[in-house]
Amino acid sequence: MTPLLLGSVLNPVNSTMIATALASIGSDLHVGAARTAWLVACLYLASAIGQPAMGRLADLFGPRRVFLSGLVLVCAAGLVGTFLPTLGWLIVSRVLLGFGTSAAYPAAMALLRAESQRLGRETPRPVLGLLSLAGLSSAAVGPVLGGLLTATLGWRAIFAVNIPLALTALVLAVWWLPADAPARDRAPARSGAVAGGDARTGAARAADEDARHPRSRVASLDPLGIALFTGTLVTAMLFLLRLDRPLWWLLPPVAVLGGALAWWERRRTAPFIDVTMLTRNRALATTYLRHGTAYLIIYCVMYGYAQWLEDAHGLSSFTAGLVMLPMSAAAAVCSLLGARTKGIRAPLTVAAVLLAAGSGLLLLTGHHASTAVLLSAAVLFGLPQGLTSTGNQAAVYAQAPAGGMGAAAGLQRTAQYLGAITAASLIGLFYGPRATDGGLHDMAAVTGLLSVVLVLLTVGDRALRAGRR
């Protein structure tokens, strides 16, 4: 687990570590905040595309190979960011980081599934919980680490630190991770393969035979499917980023690209996004919807609440960070507790109810609220974050089709990134130029309504009763 955990922290820590270095980068490179914001956006975009793409590669060529390749890419990104300090090259570095770090989580999930099949026993929930904890804790310490590195060694250090981290994970992975199974044992799931049974046609089984050959696996990458998925995602994200001034002309391209993606993938024997499987495997599709909705709520509060603490409540950025610290601590604790539960639906239901309760508390909170109320709100949103992360992770692990674990895990992260981007846009819509009590209450009303929807999605999902596929 050590190399898997070390690799899995690289994406979340790089997502947040740069936050405390943007001002220094902009000052040194003589660029404004609008241009340095691309350093944040490009990593999220590359990760949203890279997670399912790397998961697909892991399913086709073996998770160990993809895990190692991702770490090599992270090393290259660190070198580019360290020794080529211009904005253009830094953006290139962040894109490489997005794709390189995206390999770790889906490859880790695929490795655990393969090891479980080899040993003939289920992967223990605490093991899956460790992956969730690694992501939550590293995202929480990212801003602190970034500030420390920038203050002591300069902002280039936030790129350079990836080199020793990735090299260490690379050495440990070569040393400890089991070899990939033969190609015939990891042929990717076809459109006819759904969780809970083998409904494949003769043509699909023949395609599995073809997938044993390297050339067939390369052809199975589905470059047109990846291009259509990327185009759909990019145009959708550009629309979501401007909800305050909607670019309505982007909606037709989103619809056309999305329709073309669905049409093309339904006709592929080995699709990049298995639309037919998602249509039949409603449990997995519901898990993606539930995960994206939950993180839309969580990110609204994570970013919006901190901004309100500074603008409306008058706290310094350091003090606001201390108030938000219980949120990260509660998330970490609950990720471990959630990993030790046997069921899936109960923790997810509790998480949805806690999100609704936290939204209710924010509706009653104003800029004169006491410190105890402020800390309570942070804890109320931290607890469900840990339960949501581990619960939906376990659901994806149980519901993903055989041979498609990597791609399924990658799509889970894509749903999370879509939630984050939508949340950032909603915050701008609620607050405008400055966070106010009224803006906080508007945000809380929306998150409360979404929490009720989340409760219904969870309670009504019969597939979660015993974690069944």
C-alpha cells in the first residue's frame, strides 16, 4: 500500500499547494491574477480528462505499468516547472502534473481489484479507506506545504518537490507492487458486460480474445472517443465557469459533442466511455451522480465559507484557515470510520443528512456568530466529506464491471472535478465582488436543497443495501 498511497497524494496536494504561491508567481513573472488562475484551472481540466483516460490505459495495459508511467510523467513535470520558469512552461508543467498524477488513483483501484481476485478474497474496506484518507489529508496540508516551501525556498520548490516524491514512489512501486496479470486475464469489459453478470455476446467474447494482442489493445484506446469526451468536457467546463455571465452559445456545442460521443461509443466494441454499460448499470451511474452532487455541496462550503469568514466576518486568512481546520480533521477521522463500516447506504445517508444540517446552520449564521458556531459549521461539513469519500469509493469498487475498474474509478474523480468547477462558479454567482451574509444564506439554501436531493438519491438506491453490484 505504501507506493499506492504515496502516488495517490500527488494529485490532491498539487491541486491545493499552489494556492499560497500564486501571488509570488504573479509578482515574479509580472502577470496578473487572471493569468495565474490558469495554473489552477489547467490542472483540474487535465485531471478531469486524465483520470478516466489513465484508468482506461490501466485496464488495457495493466495498472502497474500505468502507475509507473504516471510517476515518470510527474518527474518530468517537476523538472519543467523548476528549470523553465515562464508562465507558458509552468502551464505545460501543470498539465503534465494533471495527467501524470491522474494515473495513481484509478491504477491503485485496479491493482487492488486484481490482487483481490488473485487472493480470492475481497479487498478490506480499511484498505480502500486509506486511499480516501490519503487524498483528503494531502489536500488539507497542501496550502500549508505550499506556503512553507514558497517562503523558505521560493515558489519553484512547489514544482521541484514533486521530483523526490515521485522518485520515491517509483522505487517503492518497482520493489513492492505485483506484476500485471497476463493480457488475456485483464481484457476490458465490453458494452455487454454489466456488473452482476456476464451478458456478453459472442462478438464481445471474440473481442476479448483480440484484446490479448498488443496491436488490438492499442486500437482499443479509442482516440476519437477520447477526443469527443475531451471536447464535451472542455466546452461544458467553460460554460460552468461563467454562470454569472452565461455563455449560452456554448450549450449547442456541448449537446452536439455529447450526442456524438454517445453515438460513437455505443457502436464501439471497446469504447472509452462504455455508454451502454452505464445505461444498464444504473447503480454505478447513480453513484457518479451522487458523488458529484455531494462534492458540489462540499466544495461550495469549502471555498465559499472560507471567503465569507474573511470578507464578512473580518477574520484574517490565517485565522480563517484555523476555523476551517476542524473540517479537514473531521473529514480525515470519518474517512477512517467510514472505511470500517460494513454497509454503504447507512454512512452515505448519514453524510447527506449532515450536509442538510450544516446547510441549515449556515442559514441561521451571520457575521456576528460566535466562534463556537463557526467551528460547529466547519465540523458539520467535514464529517460528511469523509463518509462520502469512502462510501462512494466502496460503491464504485463493488459496482464497476469486471475488467473496467480503472476507467470506473477515473470517472468517479471526473464527477468530483465537475462538482468542484460548478461550485466555484456558483460561489461567484452568490457573492459577486464580496462575500456577504445574504450571499452565504443564498448558498446555504441551494446546498440545503441539493442535500435533500442527495438524501433521496441515497435512500432510494436499493443497490446500496448490502453494497451489491
